[in-house]
Amino acid sequence: MTLRRRVAGTQATRRDANRDRQIFDYREEEAIAEHCLMMADRGFPLTFDFLHRIAQAIINDRTSSNNEYDIGRHWVRGFLDRYPTLDQRYIAYQERVRKSAVRKDIRQLFYRDLANLAC
């Protein structure tokens, strides 16, 4: 029944139905996404903390100092779900960090120390 109403246009999608409950409107989120892509192209990594700080700065500029609003801890994950291109950049950054952290010489030292502890 829900699918039939959505096809007919009488029922909004979940994304459209929740638009009025979102912190940022579509244009603001697009601007945040474009800024993040631009920063990633310039070599600045896309991290959860980076996205959270950008969003919080916009909220703090929007509201008065007496009425501060926190965007919440799940906002970044939802934002990345709405913008899969950014999510791919985040995953690529995590993969680069992981590869650089796990070098062959460090692994060998780890296993040598582990063997020494076992003896």
C-alpha cells in the first residue's frame, strides 16, 4: 500500500517526510558537502570530527550565544548517508591511514616482542 501511494505521489519518501525535522536545509547541506569535497581535494582529510566542527560552527553562527544548540552525535553519520560521495572519501581516508600505520617493519617488531613475552 505504501509503495502504491509513493508511486502515485500521495505519500512522501522518508527523506522528504523528515525534511522539516532536519537541522540544515537542502542548500546548507549542499554547501557543507561542496566545502568538504573542496577540502579533500586540497589534501585535508575528511573525518567525523571535521564534519562535526563545520556543522557546529554554522549552528553557533545561526543561534544566539545564550541559546546554543548541539547537532548531536549521530548527525555526521546521517549526513554521510545522505551524501555517499563524501562517505567514499571518508572510507578512502581511513584506508590510507590504516595502510600507513601498518608497515612491515612495525609488524615484525610487534611479533618479535610478542614472541619475547611468550617465552
